Amino acid sequence: MAEFDLAIRGGTVVTASDTTRCDIGVRGGRIVQLAESITGASREIDASGLLVLPGGVDSHVHLDQESGPEIRMADGFESGTRAAAAGGTTTVLAFAKQEKGTSLRDCVMRYHQKAAGQALIDYGFHLIVSDPTPSVLNQELPALFADGCTSFKVFMTYDDLVLNDRQLLEVFAVAKREQALVMVHAEGYDTIKFLTAKLEGEGKTAPYFHALSRPQLVEREATHRAISHAELIDVPIMIVHVSGREPMEQIRWARGRGLKVFAETCPQYISLTADDLKGDNMDISGGKYVCSPPPRDHASWAAIWEGLKDGTFQTFSSDHCPFYYDSPEGKLHPKAKTSFRYVPNGIPGIETRLQILWSEGVAKGRITANEFVALTATNHAKMYGLYPRKGTIAVGSDADIVLWDPNRKETIRQDILHHGADYTPWEGFAVTGWPVMTIACGRIAVEDGKVFSRPGDGQFLRREISPYVRAA
Ligand code: URP
Ligand code: ZN
Ligand code: ZN
């Protein structure tokens, strides 16, 4: 019998800390040897001329999430994880959203049912807490944390999700007690409501005005408020999908005070702008870019690059939140024509996250290949209790690996992607750097765009307490 199921030979292994020419031996879905030369495998893959990276970990994706009456998400766990794998990602953390008035536990059961037998790659759940009743706070959340869902998201905006300050403090206190990591959507609800009503009153209803209804100060104010609450409770928080300098300044200020405030950003904040929401001459096609916070401007891109380089950001996630464009269940919902406020918020990006960061970051000399790995894989696994099983190439880790051609030039186009949405916001975007093979738990998941993994190959990941939260 061969010593290894698989050997990846001749490549250059890049981790968050090192770049090494070595072979990788895989057995039983795990990495069991790293050596100058590995022979004696049932199957050998020639990686010469390629980089060998840990598979991406995308810690912010929305799949098959209930999105309001008459709206349907374009990806469930099957198509979403297929697209992830095709883009070089081997682990996703999706949200299990509580509907107000319902049990969080039942909601998580429902997401288990949605994902079971569907996912092509491994997945875990963050919880979304929208109704923090005493039983949710005192019974359901602790039980769900013990079941491996060790992080949850709270929202400071959206009618169906917003928590008031008292509720935020209450859930932060539970996170402190139970050592869970809180993710915060920091945009101020009342200010957005005020600005939306004002814009609508002036007849400014096209998708572009979505951006004007949520300027950076809305994000800055909410970020500051979330930080103050976290300081009061003495609990670490993660501010997700940060879009520009103003919220970043709050995060740096908090860190300067010794607070554990972490931050995430996304491809849209280094590659799209509010002008994209103008569509064709301010028409409804601008809805393709409606997400929250909205994409900003070139100065914001520059600020985000500073933050990716200087450690302000730990994670670079997709915030994949896919809706169809040409559908009444998506961006062209009949009411969306009457106001930007009815355009479903979110854009698809699970399959293009790595290419955009590599191309704009590594290929253009803004970040190193090791920083790329940290931002797209290792830090996600560390932050969310999956390390070192996920997010690195090391003996004992799952054999989640992407063979990366750093020189391959491609143009992102809807017709080469695998996601369920009927468009990509990056249509025509030229990139350098592309995944040529994705290996998930030792199996070839995708090769040259052809998907070999099957629904059900991905398993639910029970996560540990985040080491960034664990009490000393
Ligand atoms: O517009 C966005 N980002 N929609 C997804 C939900 C969220 O807030 O992450
Ligand atoms: Zn959010
Ligand atoms: Zn999101």
C-alpha cells in the first residue's frame, strides 16, 4: 500500500509566515509530511512553477439566508460552496439568521438542514441574533456555543435585525460570559432612516442614492458606539465589512486604548466605488452594486490598503450575499423601482475574493504573498476557532490546498463563474493570479474550473472558542 494518498510535488509552499520549496504528503485527508522530496503516493500532482497556498477560509458568507418577503438568495449551500471551491476557498463560515419572534436553536437546526448533504466544502455557522430574549441570552446562546457555533453577528441597522443599545449591551455581556466572538454590523439605523426619508422626499430614489443614505459618518458613529459598548462590557469585538478611513480611525483609536477590536474588509472596498451604483445613466442596473456599507471612492481604497498592510484588518472576506439581478425576487423586485431602499442589499463575491486581492495586492506590490495568506485564510481560522486544522499548511492540518498560478491573467466574467447569481459586479475586471486547482480535505475539488467535489463532501465544522476571546 502506498505511504501517501496524494503527493503535491515541486511547488513553492506559501504560509502566513514562510515561503518554502517543499513537497506535501497527504493521507486520510490530512497533511502528514512536508519534505524536500516525497515519493510513494497513490497519486502525484505536479505543482512546479506554481504556488501552493492554504485553501481560502471565507469567514463572512450568506447562503440560503431568508431575506424578506418575495426575495430569494441566489446561492444555497450547493452552488455557494461550488463557487467558493472554484475560487480557491475550502472553508466557509455562513450565517444562521434568527427571525424575530423565533427560537435561535430552531433557526440553527433549519440551517443545518439547508446545508446537510449540499455543501461541497467544509462549513461552519455564525449565529445572527435579532431577538435577544432572556431564553436566547441565557439558554440558547450558551448551548449553541457549546455546539461549535462560537461567534455571532449583531446589527445596528436594518428593520428586521437592528438591536438597540440596551440589547447590544446585553448580548455583549453574554459574549463576555460565554467567551464568544461578537461580529458587529456598524451602521447607524436612525441616521440611515432620516437620510433615506430626506432623499426620497427629494425624489432621489435611484440605486445610487443608497450610497448617499449611508455615508461614512454613519459607519464611523456606529463603530464608535459599538466600541464604547465593548469597552464598557470589556469584551472583544470584530467590526465587519469596514469600508473606509473613518471607521478605521475609530478602530485604531480603540486599539490605542488597549481594546480588543478586530476588523474585516472585503473586495468591494478596494475595487468598486459609489459611482458604480449609478448604473447606466442612473438606471436600476446600479442595483447590482447595492450592498451595505456601500462601496466608497478611490481615497477609501487607499485607506483600506494602508489598513491591510499595517494590521488594522485581520481578515479579508467576501461578504458574499448574492441576489439575482434580472429577477423580481432579486434586484429587480417591483418595489425596487420606487426606491433604492427596496433593492436587496448584498453582492456576490465568494468566487472572486482571492483573485481580486492577489491581483490588486500582491501582483501590484502592495502586500506580500504571506500577508495575502494571512488575510484570506490563516487569520480567519485563528479568529474563529479553526486553527491549525484550517488556514495553514502544516503537518496535522486538513489537506485544504490551492495551487495558485501567480502569473495567469484572466478577465472576470459571469460566464466563467460557478455561483448562482446571474451577474458579477466585477464583469470585465482584469486580474493577474488564478487558482488552477483546489484540494479540499485531500480530494481534488476543482481543476481548471471543472468541479469534481460533490454535494455532501463538505462537513459541518464545530469550532473552538476563538483564542482572541478566550479568557487568560
Ligand atoms: O449588503 C450587505 N452586506 N448585505 C449582507 C448582509 C450584511 O450586512 O452583511
Ligand atoms: Zn453586515
Ligand atoms: Zn454580510
